[in-house]
Amino acid sequence: MTDIRTSSPEHDQYELLAAHGFNETFFGLWGERSDLDELAGLLRLDPHSRRDVRLIQEAATMTDRSVPLDEKDSLWIGPHAPGWSVVISTSSPQAGGWRLSSGHRGMLIVSWHWEIDGLSDLGYYRDGNPVVDIPAFPTGELLPGPVFESYAHGLPREGDKNEGEERLAHAFLTIVGRMTGRFIDEEWFLTPGRAYDLTPIDTQ
């Protein structure tokens, strides 16, 4: 039986997301939780804005180039792998993201905005606190450190001034897939889930 901690995805993880419209901006949060109602509550999402939809459908809305980025206002949550759920958007939730790692749960974040910040560090959180990250060097060097080392087998470590960040984005997503037990593929985009308005409800 193949150990996913050292296996490789069938598709380039970054290129597959880019092909579905996330070539300019992307925010992905993987949380060690399986209850979507609990997930939505922790993110303070308005239940009245819920729309049951597959990721591929909501991705087309999120990445619609006719709508300015600052006017895009939705995120999608759904199951990812046993014990793990995923949050997808073109920008980070405005509230509650850190809560997803409460109760000694793991949480991983991969994001990019090429025109403003480029690729962000791969962040790993637990109990609401950052544990460690992998720096997102603009030239694409992969320095996983001891926590991520066992999940970085076979991934290129050296930089590349032309494709470094995109290759590093693939490496980050591959590490996430190895840690969560599932890589991104076409079937992943067909996962039934829920879309919500990005603006959190007022809990005051």
C-alpha cells in the first residue's frame, strides 16, 4: 500500500487550481474537522446566506473576472478527506479562521495574490496558535523544516527565478495533500458543499 506521505499527486496542484480560475488569487484553509455546521459556526457565517453547491460551480462565481476582486463576497466549505474539511475563497475569512484549530485540531493555510503579495507562507496552526510555517521565497526555494520534512519527500528544493513561486505553490499543496490524506484532482472540484456570503454575522 502506497504511503501518501511520500506519494505524488497525479496533477500539478497549482496548475489544476489555476485551470479552474484561481490563477490570480486563492485562499485555501484545511481544518481538522468534519462537521460543516460546526465549521460554519466557528467562521460566523450567516446561515441565511447558505447555498448548497459543488465547488466547481462556486469556483466559477468566485473567479469571474467581470467582478472586481474587492466585490467578490463568497466562500465555499466542504468535506476534503476523513476528519478534514476545506474552506475555499479568493480572500481570507474576516472572522473566526483561528478558531478552526481550537481543541488541539490541526489547520493548514495556502494562499496567493500574485499582483499584491505573491505566494504567502504555508501556515500550520493548532489550538488557535501558529505552530510553524514554510517561508514563501519569491525564488521558490523549499525549506520545509523538521515538522514538514517527512511530507516534503521528492519535492524540488532549489529556487527557480522564472517559475519558482508557482512550483513552490504546488509543493505547498502537495504537502497539504500528504498531511490531510487527499490531493486535489478533478473529482475534488465536484464535491458537494456550501457557499456562504463572506461577511460574518454580528455576534455582539
